Amino acid sequence: MNLTRTRETGQFYCPTCRCAQEYRLRSRRPFLTLYFIPVVPIGAAEWFVDCRGCREKWDPTVLQMDQREHEQVQIEQFQTEALRSAVLVVLADDQISSTEIKVLQQIAYQLLGRMIDREELGELCSIAQQNKIRAANYVLTVSRRWSEDQKGEALQAMFLAATAEGKMDQAQIKVMAEMRDILDLTEQEYQAAIEAALERELV
């Protein structure tokens, strides 16, 4: 049996809610039971922060970070997630060309503001292929925490990656068609993001 206790309460900046929220600092520890009564602790306590607003659970170090640090962490997290989404769109046909690698590096630097070398990109591709991660499933999971602007930016990255070689194959067309519903965009928002991507010149 796991026993969970509240050790402390207070306010903190929640990265998911993006505002100050009530929290509970809790500890959870497994116990050996006798007739359903916890008797002997059999492991170390696991500590976590429980947001009372969104119910998200965080490592206790979240209490030591201020709003600016949280926002920087979120930006970096989004950059990584948007780039991974673009990589998965490229891999929809189970292959990646040197042209696509170059375009992904340009997307990372010019659109998402981060550098990525061929080795790191190769690792991302290997992990995705080994685990058979699909773009639609990944984006559906990570995009829940994206803002509307971030959704548009990620869609641009995916579209530019999909059209790296000038045209999309059938697998990529299908993935891009799914993205409007996955990202919960209106037809107008979807078209605006695609048009913004078409206006970009990657160099």
C-alpha cells in the first residue's frame, strides 16, 4: 500500500497554469500491510508538488524557481517539442534525406531559435524510429500545453519540414491534414500558419 501525506501547503508559480496557484507538498511511501493496516515502510518516500489548480504533479524543485525561470524552461521545452514534431513529420515516410536534415537544422535555428547539429538530429531520428513514434500521437500529447501562438509556430515548422524536398509524399500529406484537428485550429488559423510558413525563406 502507498501512503500519501501532505507535508506543506502554500503558493507557487505553476508552469501549466502559468500563474500563482495553491500547492500541496506531498510524500508517498510504500508500506507492507497486515490485514490492510500499513505496518512496515518498505521504501524511500517519494516527494512531489501537487498543483491545486490543474492537478499536475511536479518535482519539489519547482518551488525554488521563479516565474522568469519557469517561462524560460517552457520556451526551451516548446522549442524541443516543435522540432521533434517536425522530425516526426519528415519520418512519416520512414526515411530522411540530406536535404531534409539541412532544412530541419534551418528550422531549428531560424524559426525556433536553437542550434542543432547533425549528431543530435540523428539521435532524435533514431529514437523516433526505434520507438515507432507517430507525429500525430506525439503532437496530440505535447500540444496540450502550447499557447495558440506556439501551435501556429509548430505547424509552420512541420509544414516547412514536410515540404523540404519541394513536395510532400502521401504519408506527409495525411499527417499535415490531421494537424488542424489535433492542434484544435480553425480553418482560418490553419491557413494563416501555412501562409506564414510559405512566406519564410530558409537560408
